[in-house]
Amino acid sequence: MVLGRVICDKIKVLEWSRVCDYNLSNHFDLWRIYIPDHRDSINMDYDLLLNEEKEKSESFLKEEDRIRYILSRIYVRKLLARYLNTEASELEFKYSEKNKPILENYPMVNFNISHSGDYIILGFANKWSVGVDIELMNTHVDLYSMIINCMSSTEVSMILNSEMPRKMFYKYWTRKEALLKGVGIGLTDRLKDISCSDGLNLVPIEFSGFASSWKVWSFEMENSYSVSIAHDSAIRVMRFYEM
């Protein structure tokens, strides 16, 4: 079996800046948006959404899910417009076979979206694929079956022997999601074949997208959210911003 390299680590300290030069160069830029501060954009910028997105937004049963979806689509456009020095309304999207959004006229610009609870996170990079994932660490969900069915043997051992098994589970879960979103696969029934424990992990080559290697970073926000970001190892600089 041909194996790919995935290197995982934790970000221990980071600072969120409110000032950005909107020059991607070889950077990975991660943005966070605190939803309660931006609800006005739903009415102000709703027309930026495609008709298909508007239809999808109406299909959500819970209002909070609808709000997260709409704001994530609005702000990915507004930020891409700043990076590309164009109007948000001028951006055109197409979708890959795995339903990953791609900019029609700027195929070298990569981005990814995730949202949970009160936060949206957006990742941007030039030339290199990226993946992001955020999860509110729900204390009411029974995770045992997910641990057994979705984690590698190494991860199962680490989780069950941890002093904080729930946090350990979400760290691994968001790492897997970020990696698969970056590769462009999306969730798979072979999650046990993907190990994202700290350090070097060897995974089936299709889960590394045939890249030389991937780096996956994780951190917590407010002790309630687990966040992971994945990028090709060719990217050397990560920057962190908030609206």
C-alpha cells in the first residue's frame, strides 16, 4: 500500500488580528467570525447568495443552522472580494465532483468553510488546497460509538486513556474533517484508516491527495470549541484574523 504523510500538532498560543493586508502570497489565512455580532449582514447582504443557496437556506429546520449557513456564504464572498480586489457580487462559483466550491475565474485561490455554535471559520490560501473544521464540544452527546467506529486503534487508546477524553475525541475528529476537506474528499466510511494523532501519521495515499505531505494543526477556543486546519506542507506561514 502506498502511504501519504500527515504531520499533526497543536497550536499552543495564537493571536487574532483585526488588521489584514489581504495579500495571500504563500500564506494560509484563517478568519473567525462571531455570529451574534454580524446578524445584520443577513438582511444587508442576502442578495449575494446564489438562488440555489437561498433555496438551501430555507430548508433548514433550525433557525440557528440557517443563520450559520447564510452568514458563512456571505462572508466567504466578502473576504474573497477583498483578497481579489473585486466586487463580491462579481464572484462566480462552480463545484467539484465532491461538491467542493471553486472560484470560476480564480482557480488558484483556495478556500474552505466550517461553522458550529456561535462561530464561523474561513480558511484561504493561494495555489495550495486547505481544509478547516470547527466543532462545539457538545457535552450531551454520547461519543462512545463514534470513538469505536471512527478512530484508529492508536486514537482509541489515546482517547480512552485520556484525562479529558471528550476533548481528545474532538481534536482527532476535527483534524480528520479538516484533512479530508482539504484533500477534497469529504467524510468517508474509512475514518478508522486515517490516524491524526500528534506527530507523523502514515495514511493511505488517497487520503493525502497525493501531496508530498500535509500539516494539520489544532487548537481550542474558549475551552468550548475544537478547531483544526489542514494545508499542504509547502505553506510556511499561518495568519489568524477576526472580523
